[in-house]
Amino acid sequence: MRMRATASWLAGAWWMAVALVAPAAAGAAVLKATLITPDDDPRLERSRVERAYLGHPGGPLSDGLEVALEETKFELEAAGAEVALASAPAATLEAARAAAVAAEKSGAAVLLTDLPAEWTLAVADAVKLPVLNLGDASDRLRQQDCRARVFHLIPSERMRSDALAQTLVSRKWSKLLLLVGGSPQDALRAATVQASIKRYGLQVVASKPFKLSADPRERDLANPLLLTAGNSYDAVWVVDSDGEFARMLPYRTVLPRPVVGDGGLVALAWHAQFERYGAPQVSRRFAKAAKRPMTAQDWAAWMAGKTLAAAAIAAPKGPNAAWAQAIGKSTLDGSKGTSLSFRAWDGQLRQPMLLTDGQGVIAQAPAEGVLHPRNVLDTLGADAPEKLCPIAR
């Protein structure tokens, strides 16, 4: 008899909970979001993914988004809110622009992109929706080519180089040998590295180009012993967007010195071996769902999912303008030990950086002792007084 009464009470409580949630859900608007990605993405070619270059994606970013939306499902239901995610692969810049326009016409409130910088700009200029950039770290998107409605979840190149520069200063490794690849992207990133080196008072004793080539006449340009000879330095900073040369450089320098940059010690948004602030649980949930380790890009996608959920919860009934406003005001938990928010001047998500050698997380940035008048996280990346983004947000 008692069991029957208990069962009856539980059933009543369940229906009461449903009744409490149902009215909110009935009046809720669905926050529709569309993820635009490259069709047949060369970064996800099997041999590249198998090499697991530090700082490179390990799989589709939809995995991180889906994990985040699953994790926030209860909060969304409790608030009577809903997020619907669609995807749109694009083979060209024009296709990406067309996908953005089609998504806006079909009712999307937010666009998410994992696209090259030019494609991201084309998408942002084609619509009047907020765009969440998940995968492109180009400083130009935060500086001269910034857009008022674009928010960046992935750290910028400047943030990565500032994190490394702070770490080098904290260890008193002040004299650097800079090795730079031959691609246009390497040249741009090397300029960013130089800006961080100057910002934190480090010294470049020599800068040398390297080149991986099948031409036997150019083999000296890929020889670590030759490249690292002839100078005295505390560390070697390698700029290698491709990743192949950088991964072979540690322990092959003439002097027994650390390698940083794109090999050796690397500054990333996330690493699966981070062991603080609930990070192991995040990485395990992701690995269980995606069947692979969580990368920095996956973390950015996961944070984008949490951003969408936060906006939907803040304004369950919408409309699109309310969701767009909520994104800019979001305060998020990224399992990094501090609250994260978007910078007002360039749309970048301010966040700590993790310094990793691929086996574990060696340190975090901002480094201990680094100060800032308002928010120490703004010592990573372009700060407001620099005024590098000309557009008022």
C-alpha cells in the first residue's frame, strides 16, 4: 500500500514538473543556428589528423557543438528555451556566402563558421546576424578587418604568441633564435611573434628561414643542426603553420635548448591533458561522444555551443535582436578557472591559455606576476588602448 502511494506521489510530482516547464516551452522561440564549414576540408585529411600536430584540428567542430548542447539540455528545458543547430558545408567562398544568406532567410539567428579569414568576412558581410568564429585565429579578423557582429571563440595568433612570450619572460629565457617557414601565413604569424617579443622585452639574436623541400639543393634549409648553429640563445621559437618541420625540431638543436612556438612548448586554448577546474570531465565527455581527444578547436566549438545556450536562456522568447545582444553580454564557464567574456573592442573571447608539450599542460598564461589595470586576461592579445579594430561595436 505504501509502495503504491509512493508511486502515486512520484507520478504526481513528475507531472507537476512537466506542467511547470511546459508553459515556458510553449511560449519559447527556437534559437536557430547554422554552422558553415569547408566542404572536403584539407585540414581534416586523414594523414594530417593522424599526425596530431599541436594546434591543428582533430576532427569536425560539430562534435564540440553537439556535446555542449547536450550538456546544457536540462538548463534549456528548465528555462523553456531551445536551440536548433543545422550545418552547411561550402566548397568555395561564394558558396559560403550563399549558405549564409540562405540560413538567414530560413530563420537562423546566429551563424557559426570554421572557415578561412576571407570566407568568414564574406559570410559576415552578407548577413545581419551575429557570427561566431570557431576556427580562424587570424589577427586581421580582430584588427584591421574586424566586424561589429563577429565574435571569436578561438584565441587569436596574438594571444598565442603573447602567452608564449610571458612564459619565456617568467623563466628568464630572453634570447631567442627565430625560425620561420616560407608560406605567406608564416610571414604574417612571424610578424605577430615579433610584436609579442617586443611587447615583453625579449631579444631575437637571429632570424632564419627554413624550408621542407624534395630538392636536394635545398636540403640544408631543413637541417635543424645547420639552422641552429652559430648563435647563442636561450630558446628556439619556430613559426610553422604546416606543422611538419616544427614537430621534428625538439631535441635536434645544436645547443640543448627548449623549442617553443609550433613545436615543443605550444600555447593553445585547450589540451585534453589539462587537469584542473573540471577540465578532465569536459575532455572525457567529449572523448566519449566523439571517440577522439578534445583539441583547442573542439573547445572553441564547445564554448560556442555554451554561448548559444546562454543566449537562448537569457531570452527564451527571442527575438533575434535579443539573442544577438545576449551573446555580447555572456559570461561563460570554460573550465579554465575564471569567468570568460567577449571583449567589447574586437569581439574576442578573453581566456587563459594553456602551455603544452603534447603530453601535459606545463603552465598557464597570463603568467604569474603579469598585471593589468582592469582584467589580466587582456594582457593576451590586442588591448583596448591599441585601437587596432577601427569599428565601433
